[in-house]
Amino acid sequence: MTNAMQPGIRVSEIFGPTIQGEGMLIGLPTVFVRTGGCDYRCSWCDSLHAVDRRFRRDWEMMSTDAVWQKVIALSGGQPLMVSLSGGNPAIQPLGGLIDRGHGEGYRFALETQGSVPKQWFADLDVLVLSPKPPSSEMTTDWAAFDTCVEAAQDKPRMALKLVVFDDDDYAYAKDAAARYPQLPVYLQPGNHTPPRPGNEGALIDMAGVMKRMEWLVEKVTRDRWFEARVLPQLHVLLWGNKRGV
């Protein structure tokens, strides 16, 4: 149930503390609030349980207070980083949650593809913008992406995170980095064996993922793209496709 005066947040799952597995905060202890719903349908999505409407029955409409009480319970009331993920968390009303947490000393990071700008982006501590490359079979609206960058008002720490599967994705990543030279760039080799909902124990082609990682490192260094950072998905290396870690 949600308060009539308070917009509800559609939640897929809340879990942690665990470590952030990717991007600029990799390795940092974190509680995750994964929202339900997304305006994209990436071909290689690794969180379809939080994206596809077929799984809406597993999502819960929660009040800001209910979400916050869950975060407090998981963290034992000790402030840490809270990651707002999805799906696309930008389509949820998260401004009140961020305000509530800041009042108690918590920090907030959000990752989004940059398709839905929100004024409360400026209240975040970290904003990771992850436009989707050609392999996703999605098309980037750069005007909307620009508006997301502008909405942050240079207040949170910001970065670009780009998933790379192949040469076309790599070229897309270089173009995105050139568009936003003020933002640090994190490159992540794609996982071509993501889990299907309900089958999180499915095996990952780890050898294939690591081969792509090696290819990406070699490509970046050969091109002398020394500003880019190449990082794996640490949680995939540790736990495979397991959820809630």
C-alpha cells in the first residue's frame, strides 16, 4: 500500500549489503534498490525480471517510507551507498527517497541510459549515464541524453559507462566519449550469456566474457585511448548470474 499523498515506487527487489559490481563505484559496499519497469528492451538485458511487463506480478508498489525502512533494516542503520537501479530507475519518483536518505547520512548512486531526465538528478551523489550501443538494438536519443546531463547541473559525480560487445559498440563508445569529454569513461565487456528470469543459475560462458575483456583491453591500449577505464562485472566473476548479490 502507498500513502495517497505520496507517489508509489514500483520495486522489483531490494537487497544487500553487497559490493557494487561494475562502473565507477566497483567494489564499494552498497544496498541496491532495483525498480521495476523500463522504456528500453535491450537484446542482451541481464535484468529482464525488472524490465519485462510479464514479471509485473513480482514487483511491488511501495511508499518511500516502506522502501526506506527496508534499506535501514538491511544496512543496520549504518549509512552507506544506495544504488538505484532497474530497469530504468529514472521513470520512478525517487526524489523523496533521496531526500530522506540524505537526511540520515546515506549516499545515492543511479545508473540510467539517459532517456528520461529528472530534476532530482541534481540531488544524487553519483550519476552514471549508460547509453546503449548498437548490439542492444536500441537507438539513443542524444537530445534526451543531453537533457539528462543538463538536469544534473554538474552537482553529482558523473560518468559514462558503456557496454562493448564488438567493433560497432566500440566505435559507438568512442563517439559517446567524444560527445562528453568532461565525463570519465568506463568500458565493460558484454556478457553474451545473461540469465533468463527464473533461471539465474544458468551457466555463464566465462571464458568467452574474459576473452572479450582481453580483446577490449588490447583495443583500448592499441588505440592509445588512455582516458578510458576497462572493468569487468565483478559480481559476474564472483557469483555468475546469481541474483541478490
